[in-house]
Amino acid sequence: MRFYTKEWYELMQHQHDAWYMKFISEKEYTDSDYQLQQEEDKKTQKAVQKIVDAADEEFSRQQIPERIKSTFCFHDNDLLSFQKQGNTYEMLLQKEYGWSEEEQKEGITPYIKIIFIEGVLLEQEAILRLKTKIDEDGDLDTNCIYLYDELYSVPGGYEVHMLFYILEEQERLAYLTIRCSDIHFEDNITLPKAET
């Protein structure tokens, strides 16, 4: 990751700390503390936005087909599986946002598969270990949330850098990077029924 790094993510999480102070007992901080935190928040917001602007400029120069570019937005989706199938890698996600009530009524599922054709794994941090289970509603639940990605055009295809949030005793961040010749998507995936 060149832009949406772990450090950037941590910085972004603290750009509204003064707002959160309003929910803490006023006995725990002074007006001066609050003013100082507001000033820090402004600096943090500028730093975060500077990186976002640089990323947007870089990504606008990438030669990525619209069918990939317009689909590649999986922020806050649950990562349900990631596996190698022959010379491809397949990633199954559950949409948390962008799945409308209308789609639900029409029976469209929230599951999407990303297929990295002729994929080569460049980086997978050891802590990126999926743990899935069936929750009390019978839905598949996971310990891994897809946060951000950077999509680059490289000779012979694409390189995708991804950042994930791992929900365990200690919440952690992990990188995954894949180089591939093409990227395909399968939407409206139906999962097999869980054995009871």
C-alpha cells in the first residue's frame, strides 16, 4: 500500500477525537483540553485529506477498464473466504453497504465473488487468518473486514493492494497484495445451506 496504509488508517480513526470528548464526563477534561484536541483534529483531518487527494490523483492516471474500476469498491464488506482455485484466487465478500432493500425484496443476495485470473500472491500477512461461523440468524459471520484497496495497472494486468481489519482479542490490520492478468466479478452468489 502506498496511500491507504495501516498508519493512514490509524490517523484517520483519530480525526474526530474532539467530537468523542463530548461523550466523556466533563470532569475528565477542561475547556482548554477540548480546544487543544480540536486543533489536533484539524491537523489530522488535513493530513488524512492530503493522502486521499494524492491517492485520487494517482488512481485517476491508472489505465483500468471501467468494468473493473466501477465495481472495485468493497469498503466495510465482510471477507468470507479467500482461496486458490487452479491459477486463480477467489475472494468471497458479503456486502454490508450498497445492498438495497429493493435488491433484498427481489431475492438478490449480498454476496459477491472477486476472481483474480492468473493470480500471484505478492503479500499476505500471517495474521490474515479467516475464522467464519454461522451466527444466531443463520448468516455467515467472519472475523475479517475489507477496508481499503489500491488498484494499479501493471505490465500484463493489475496489482491489487488490500487492507483488512481483523477482529480478534486484539484488533489488528493486515495487508494482502495480488498481481493478476484480469479481474472478474460474480454478483448475487448463493451460498450452500449450512448443515444443521
